[in-house]
Amino acid sequence: MAHGFYGFDTDKYILMNKIKHIIIIILSFSISTKAQEKYLFKIDEKDSELRIDIPVRNYFYISKIIDERNGDTSRIGFVYKRFASNLKQMEATFQNGLVPSFGILIKMGGVSEKTKDIQEPFVISIKDLEITETIGQFKSTGRVDLTVTFFKKQDDIFVPVFTTEVFEEAGMGSIKSNLVKMKKCLEKSLIKLEDFLTNKNQPDFYSANDKETQDEAEKFGLKVQIYEKNDSEKVSLMAPRKYGIYKSFNSFMKNQPEIIGNFTIEYVGLNKPILNIYSSSKKRLKGHYFCLYDGQNIYMNSQKTSGYKYFVKVSTIGNLIAWKDNTIKSMARQATYTGIGAGLGGGLGAALGSTIAGSTSYLDCIALDVRTGSITILEPRDMEKLLSEDIQLLNAYKSAPNPKDGEVLLYYVKEYNKQHPLE
């Protein structure tokens, strides 16, 4: 058995790589490394359906919008586009960027204008925006989730005043229907801000997601755990996580699962251990969740990186929590390899099909940085940046047989965690 630097096992990659190279030579087919085709959203300023309508606006106007999302901010989610009789999953993004696009929505609704003396300037910080579309056997749905924090200037600095988590859900649709969902989410957030400024006794946090979680938990016979807001100390990842479902990165780091009880877990797959959460009647638990701990392993929600709602087992825990999974990029690679194998036929095609079926080398490595909360589908440039302060490990990674491979990337994340343990 051949081993590279740091004991990395190279033998199991050789067959796959040889087959790929033979295929490229035979078919003159280059495995695509081009950027994934994007589904572009663009706001039409003349479209009256996208105009924000706030019944009363006495106390604020929006002076600025900032983007404070973590991870890959070029993507705002996943949508399906029809090509002939087929549906293709695509990454969604704004053609002109998130901040300029939301700026147009704010301007169209007149919310950026000061129309009363008592109105004060507020800044919108976009914490999360996610579009998801789910194709079901009987019903397909589209959803937009939006989290924003409103900041107000006090003593020459801007301080957070009010946060909202809202969502809008309807059937799958066009670019227009998704833009309408976004507009409605922003509209809901602004209306809630006015309510908060009108009634100062309200909490400084509003979450439509919390109500959805409560309703779902009741249907499942589960319990929603409420924690004191001042209980904000993060708990070391060296300590075992508590059994339950975690709604956010912060609750995971604080070891505060919001949903506890005997939920039903269905474990699926061998090479890629995943699971789903169901009620006793096999209805899937709805909602916006970050991860869960089943008493033995941590499973991360795949939705932000694949567009599908299931949970994937974590492979390593440290400064980086990492796992392997399908993403929109790896699914395209898998389809390419499988299609080529089928097209070749004979022994070579069968060998390729067999290799793919028994391997997960087409999967991507995904990493959560516990220091920032950002989730990244790792590329070689990300790994080289991560290892830049560990020259020995960096050189070992660069000499790996296939540094783009998800399993290679995962191996070096594990090595990084070993040599740079949590403090």
C-alpha cells in the first residue's frame, strides 16, 4: 500500500484517476472545471409587485444596507430551472449583488426617504438570506428565509437594536415569484421594526421561525427548550453535545439544543451516512435547523450547500468541523463520470461505473470554521490559505496525488485539527 507524506493512502485513488485520464484521451472530453452556471436574479424597478408597502412608518428610515452573511456570499440559495422536459438545480445569485438589489427594493418602497421629523436613520445588516426549492412527490415548494439586524446610531457608533427572522413560503415558481417572496420578507421585517419602535416593551428579537418550530414540535410530541438570553457562554467542543436539534450555529456552540425529545431518525446510506428526521407518521420535520446530535454523532444540515434537506455525519471536529457530501458541483461531476461510463460501455465503462458506485471520491469536503461560523465548500485555494502558517503540512498537501479531491481535502483538515487543537 502506497502512502504519501503524513501517511496519506494514495492507492485507492490510482484506479479512478487512470480511468478518468483514459476517458479524457478516448473522448477528448475535458472534465469541466468551469464555474457553475448561475440562476441570476435582477430587480425591475418598474415592477409594482416588488414595491414594499408599509402601512405606517413613523420612527425610521433606512440609510444604509450592509451584508454580514458568513460563508460563500456569492450564493443566495438553490432553485430549479426547466430545460425542455427536465428540471436542473442551479445556484441562485443576484446579477448586481445583494446590497445593490436590496437597495433598489428599499428605494422603490420609499423607505430610504425621511418624511417625518421624528424618523431616525437605521442600518440594515443582512445576516442570512436563503432561497430553497423542494420537489416532492405530490407538492413542490419554494421558500425564502431572511434574517436581518437593524442598527441605530448612538454616540457616533451604530449599535444593534432589533433583529428579525422571517420566511415566506409558497409553490415553486419563476424568478419573479422568488423576488416577490424576498420583497415580502423584507416588508415583514420593516413592519416588525415599526411595531418594536412603537411599543418599547416588546423583545428586541422577533422570529417567525421560532413559532414554526414550536408548531412542528407540538405535532411531533417534542419539547422546545427555552434558554435565558444572558446564558451566552460558548461551551468547548471537547465537551459532549447534548442530545437534540440545534437551530443555529450559536446554539450549537453554547450546547443549547432547542428541540429535545424522542424524534424519529431514519439513517440512510453506507458510504455517505445521512439521516432524515420524521414524525411517527413519516412526515418530515419542517423548519430551519443547523445540526443535530443523536447521542453518538453530530449531523450537519446539508441545505446550505446542496439545496436538499437532510443531515450528514461529521467526520472530524476541531477548529474546523468537516464532512463530505454532495453539493451542486459534486453532483455535476458524478453525473459526468456516470454518463461517460454508460457511453463507453464494455469493460471500461463497467469499471468506471463500479468504481463510482463503490466510492465517494466525487463528493466535496465541506468545512465549518468554529471561530467564525462560516461554512465553505473547500477548494485547494481554501486549504492552502488554511495551511499557510504550517509550511510542513502545506507542502505535504501540495504534493498529494489529487489535491482537489474531497477525500484528500478532508484528510488534511483532520491533520490540521490534530496539529492545531482547540484551545
